[in-house]
Amino acid sequence: MKIVIIGAGAAGLMAGAIAALSLKSRQLDGDVIVLEKNRKAGVKILMSGGTRCNITHDCGPDGIMEAFGRGGSFLRQALAILPPDQVVALFHSLGVATQVESTGKVFPASNRALDVRDSLLRYAVEAGVDVRLESVVKTIDRDGDGFVVRTEAGDLAADRVIVTSGGRSYPGCGTIGEGYVWMKSFGHTIVPTRPALVPLVGGTPWMHDISGVTLDHVAASVWNNPEPGKKSDKRPTMTRAGGFLFTHQGFSGPTAMDVSGSLTAARDYSKVRLTLDLVPERSLASIESWFDETRKRDGRRKVVAAITDWIPKRLAEAISSDAGAGECTFAELPRASMTRLCGNLKQLPLPVSGTRGFEKAEVTAGGVSLREVDPRTMQSRMVPNLFIAGEILDLDGWIGGYNFQSAFSTGHVAGLHAAQ
Ligand SMILES: Cc1cc2nc3c(=O)[nH]c(=O)nc-3n(C[C@H](O)[C@H](O)[C@H](O)COP(=O)(O)OP(=O)(O)OC[C@H]3O[C@@H](n4cnc5c(N)ncnc54)[C@H](O)[C@@H]3O)c2cc1C
């Protein structure tokens, strides 16, 4: 049996290792070949997590599924076979100790993505996988029950093909979306792709002036704008809490990037709005009553100095001045300014006009429709012996190791079943 895997990323290397081990364990003859266009395997592993590689998240399968929204349930069977704790156990067995951060992100204890890439590559090669670098796949054609994989260096016959060629994000890494064209040619539906986990473009002049200001614990929310004549929604469509960064062009950091997919899903930014809760641990009512009490108790106190206890000074100055509170003391603070300031502390409107695009998107939303892939095997429901795993699928999760977990689990299942 010859299994050809296209793409030596997290999904492809895992699929290769598991396919080769599965053949070996049943003493079956077979070749497992991974074709990779780059000079190096696992380029995205190397650059991930700021070159530290956040390999998974410290949670159970349900926590992983939640991070993928509506697509999450597709991962149920794959996560039952390779849940997050098994990913950690696997890396331990490969000599990569791990550490869990307070956010739940799991990193190698060495903080070196290189250790993750090297161990995974070694796992595949020692299992017997032939990893061929600088092998650019052009097309895949059906040939009887099998396939011909056409590369720049020549044709390769295969009984089974696993496509793990990734999405369209960071195209400079080689992921330019060729896989979607091959899958379309086999009759698969490609859910329109869009950038996700991507920095946002937008903001106001004062927001740009405070570029570089980071916030450790805020909550970003996406709201649907009401249709003309209709009431506003009472609840946001999505909220993510965590770190945030003001940039020259707009907004970045985990919360901004986590909600980006929800914003790009709207396609028309006028239909949605983004707000930032600068003090998630306080309610609007408690902030307003605190302002009233401080006005009575400590009227000579400067407003900026007081809210600097809650948020960074540059931001405190900027939102105070935006609210017309400038250098005011509590006693001098006009009622309208107080209302605006309290409102902005809880729901600061962040105007968004776009994103930094696929060039800066950590993942691609959209891709091969999940309805056309068997979640128990990762086999195409349209083309027997064709398996699909990793980011090429219509799956995108939050920041936090969820996307590698999905690539590892789906790659594992594809490798296991391609070798049956
Ligand atoms: C900057 C950055 C940081 C990230 N950090 C994290 C993180 O810390 N944690 C996390 O969970 N996720 C992270 N991600 C997301 C994560 O990298 C992806 O979800 C994951 O790599 C997807 O794995 P994959 O194997 O499906 O695809 P990829 O890793 O993209 O692998 C696909 C491979 O296929 C190859 N290929 C494509 N076309 C061809 C062709 N025609 N011929 C031959 N080979 C081809 C590509 O070169 C590539 O090596 C990050 C992404 C980026 C861009």
C-alpha cells in the first residue's frame, strides 16, 4: 500500500507517523511518503507561539470543541482518539517536557518551537515515513481506485492520499491554498475562506496615539448592529477575555484576534460592532456609584489619577480627555462626561474597517466543507481513499493551542484510517 501525504505541517507529520506505525504494527508492507514544498518541514510549527509553539490547551475535549464554535462537534471523534492530554503525553514520550501557563496554554518547557518540530519530524521518520522536502505538488488526479500525485519533479502513484496542505494564511510560508483547488476538482464544496486570528484595522486618532499600550485582562465583544427600525441585541454574539494591544493600525493581542473571525464572518463591517470592556470585574452600576461616592468623599481628586488604578496611565488620559474629563477633579466633572467615561470603561466602541488579511492571519476560516468529510475517519465522503486533515478543513479555533490540537487529532485519525 502506498500512502502519499501532501504537506509536512502538524497534521501531515502526525498523519504520516501514525499511518507508518499502524502498518508496522500489523506487519503490513507499505510506503508512507510526505511531500513538502518547503526546504524545511513544519515551518508553521517553527514560527508558532512567538517561536515557542503553543502545542495544545490544558482542557478536556469539550473545551477544545467549544473553541471551534459550530465546527467543534466535528472534532468529537478525533478528540476521543487523541485528546489534549494524549498530545502532551506523546510529546513527553518524544522527549519534549511541557509547561502549562496560567491561561491554560501548553508550551514546551524549553520554550523552543524547534524542539516540537524536531521531535515530531523524528517521530515520523523513525516510524518509517519518507519525508521529501522541496517537493511541490501541482495536482492530484484519480486513477482507478487510487491517485496520481503530480509534482514538479514527476508523477507519483498512490493508493491513498491524505491532503494536509493547510489554509491560505501566512502565504509567505507556502500555504497559498492550492489544496482548495484540488479538493474542488474532486467535487468538494469549499466554504469561502477568510482570515481569522488576525490583527484588526481601525480605531480613532486617540487610539492610534496610544499604540503599544497593552491590557492584560479585558473583554472584547462583537455585537450585531440592528436592522433599521429594530432594537439592538441585548447580548453580544461573541465575547473573549484576555490580553489586548492598541496598534498604529488598529487592534491586536489575543482578544482582538480571537474575535476577528467573528467580524470577518459578517463580511460587511457596518453590520457588526466591537466593544472593549476595560474593567470586566466591575459592573457599570458599581463604577457609576463609585464615581458618585468619590465626588462626594474626595472631590479634589483628579479623575485620571483615580482611573489609573484600573487601567494604564496613557489609556486613562486618552479616554478621560475623549470624554471631556481632561484634567478635571471629581468635583469639576460634568455629568455628561462622567456618563461617557463610565460607559466607555465598560463598552469602549472600537471602530473596525478591516483586518491585516491572510498575510497576518494565524489561521484560515472556511475551507473543505465538514459535511463532506467523515469525522470518524477524515475520509472524503465524495472520493474513497482520499483523506483530509488539518487547517484545510472548515475549522478555525481560538488562540491558545486549539488549532494545533485540531491538526494533531485530525491528522492522527486520517493516518490511522488511511492505513486500514
Ligand atoms: C504566526 C503563527 C503562529 C501560530 N501559533 C500557533 C500556536 O502557537 N498554537 C496553535 O495551536 N496554532 C498556531 N498557529 C496556527 C497553526 O500554525 C495552524 O493551525 C497549523 O499549522 C495547521 O497545521 P496544518 O498541518 O493543517 O497546516 P500547515 O502547518 O500550514 O502545513 C501545511 C503544509 O503543507 C505544505 N504545502 C502546501 N501546499 C503544498 C504543495 N502544493 N505541495 C507540497 N506541500 C504543500 C505547506 O508548505 C505546509 O508546510 C499559528 C499560525 C501562525 C501563522
